[in-house]
Amino acid sequence: MFNKKSFYIFLLMLIGGALSAPAQMMLSLDECISIALNENPTIKVQEMEITRVDYSRKEVLGQLFPSINLAGQYQRNLSLQTMYMDTPNGTMAIKMGSDNTHAGGFSASIPLVVPQLWKSIKLSENQILQNVEAARANKLSLVNQVEKAYYALLLAQDSKRVIEENHATAKLNADIYQKKYDLGAASEYDVLRANVAVTNLEPSILEAENSINALMLQLKVLMGMDVRTEIAPSQQLSDFRGDMYARALSNTLGSDTTLANNTTLKTLDLQTDYLKKALDVQKMAWYPTLTGSASMMWHSMNNGSPFTGLRWSRASNVGLTLAFPIFQGGQRYYKQKQAEIAVEEMKWQRENVERSLHMQVETQNDAIAKSLKQIESNESGVQMAQKANDIMQQSFKIGAASFIQLRDTEDALMAARLAYYQAIYNYLVAESDLEYVLGNTHWVR
């Protein structure tokens, strides 16, 4: 019987089935980047690393505070110490001590003058800055990877669409020739030639489909999404065509090509600063240290059972310890020399990296300028190829052109369209790479 309870169960099953049904998510490039920056595991790990290093800094700061310990000790003497005394009547043996010894109390120490520790705190602060910059570098790299994966996916989809359109036209021609052949108006060679044109395009379509699937998986991994999630780009390469010149003038070909935000140089500067602070730490090893100490202890000694006859006495003291490092086999001197060489090495390394980065900026600017010209040229090429194909189709319909001539114009149109999309893709990749080198993407500050 279908009672009220069964109805609710059935309704919940329907709702659950609807919720579990896979729905395709249409994502723009901005949405993909936003998801990646929030869900990518590498970014989450790097943010956790920043927190971990901050705890490490607090650990170092804790060394400046007093250290207080509570300790207890019990000792059972199996045999007492014997002391001998000479007397007029001979040598007398005297047992000293007791069977049980109890001790317990508090001890404390505090660093008062510790130059090395003070400088070490600066090292911890620099390490936090390095981790923050490392997180920024990972985000810049992730944005660059997502952008290029998204652009590659759009290129693969546009290429597949162009090839499929050419394939559909070739198939239509093949069907027409087959009908003509059946009516005796075309030769078998014409039919075979038309079918070969169709067959030759099918591997390219399969290759494009495989490329789309692989790029889709790559994009999902970069975004930290389940690979079973159905997604699709909501944009096409032509959507990025409109404001290319404006972006090129304001972001790339303009004056904003300094390396002030480059993450590699920032990291090297932080590492250089770290090495300089490490050198200061080594220099502080030559300075004396002063520590304070205090203790309060309770003692008890008894014979027999350790739990009876306890008599406690208290003892307390305070003190200062001043230590002058005099000789350690040359360890401090050689450590300091190592630190000085490391600073000098970093200077030359930074100079070399900066020179390489300037070369990359110039290369990407040249690629952008070349791509813009290529896009403009390819647009004109597509228009001419389209017009030539239209003319050839009309000529073919009235018998003034051969099938081979028609296929040549169709293939030329397909090649022109593919080259046009490739030029847009090249521009977008060069722009993304330049933004990555300059560290100027608006997604990461």
C-alpha cells in the first residue's frame, strides 16, 4: 500500500537522484582562476607553511622568556660512604649519609645578554617573508598554468569545430558525387576522391577530441576539482580578440615592464637579506653572554623506609653566569667566512637572473607584437579564403570548376581559420607569460 511514509521516501529518492545527477558547469577563465586559487592543494599547503613558520618565529621569541622547571629526585644508597679518622686509640671508620635522599623544587633561568639569540629572531622574521613570497610565486605560477590550459582548451575546441565544418562540407560533397555516380553523371574516380577527402579529416577530429579531453583533465587538476565533475568553457578564443590592442598598449607594450614585482628577484633579495642576517648571527658569536638563574629546593634524608621519618629543609639561591667565548678551534672565524662568501655568491646570482629576466621580457614583448600582426594578417587571410571559397562553390555548381579546385579552396579556408585561432592563442600565451615574469597579474598582489 502506498501510504504517506512511502510517499515521502519516494520523494526523497527523487530529490537525491536529481541532486546527484551530473550537471555541466560552464566556466569562464576568471571563474577557473578563482576556483584554482581557492581549491588547489599546493596553494593550501603553502598557506599552511606560512602559519608553521610563524609558529617557529614565536618559538624563537620564547627563548627570551624565563625557563622554569619543576624537578624531583629520590636516591637510595645501597652502601654509605665511609670516612676514616685517625685517633689516639687508632683509626676510626665513620659512615656518612643516610639510606634515603629526597630532593625536589623549582629552578629558573633567563637570558639577559644573548646577542646571537637577538639576531636569530630577525632570521625567523625573514623566513616568514620568504614563505609569503613563495606563496605569491605559487599563485602566480598557478594563474599562468590555468590561463594557458584554458587557452589551449579553447584552441582545441575551435580547431575541432573548424575541422568538423570542413568534414561536413566534404561529406556533403561526397554524398552529392555518390548520387551523381548513381545517375551516371560522375565517374568512380570522383566518388573515391570525395570519400578520401572525408576520410583524411577523421583522424584530425579524433586527435582534437583526445586533446580536448586531456586539456579538460589538466584544467580540473589545476583547479583542485574532482576529475568526474563535468565542466566546459563558457568562452571562445574570439571573445579575447576585442581588447587585445588596448591590453597590449597598457600592460605589455607600454611602460609597465619593470621587474619590481618579479617573484624570482624578490625571493633572491629576501634570501640575500637572510644571509646577511645569518652573517650578523655569526659575528655575535664573538660576544659574551649573560644569563641569570635561581632555584628553590627542598631536601630530606632518612634511614629505613623511604616514606617515614622525613625531615625537609629548604635551600634557595640566585646567580649570574657570564661567559666569554675565547677559543673554539677557529670554528667561529670559518663560519663567518662561509657566510660572507654566501652573500657575495647571491649578489652575482641575482645579477645573472635579472639579466635573463630582461631577456624574457623582451622576447615576450616581441612575441606579442608579432602575434598582433599575425592576427591582423590572418583575419585578412580568412576573409580572402572565404571569398575565394564562395566564388569556387558557385563555379563548381555551374560546372566551371573541378572538384579538386573546390577542395583546394575549402582546405585553404580551413587552414586560414586554424592559423587565425593559433595566432590568437599565441598572443594570449605570450601575454600570460609576460604577466607571470613581471608579476603584474591582478589576481595576485
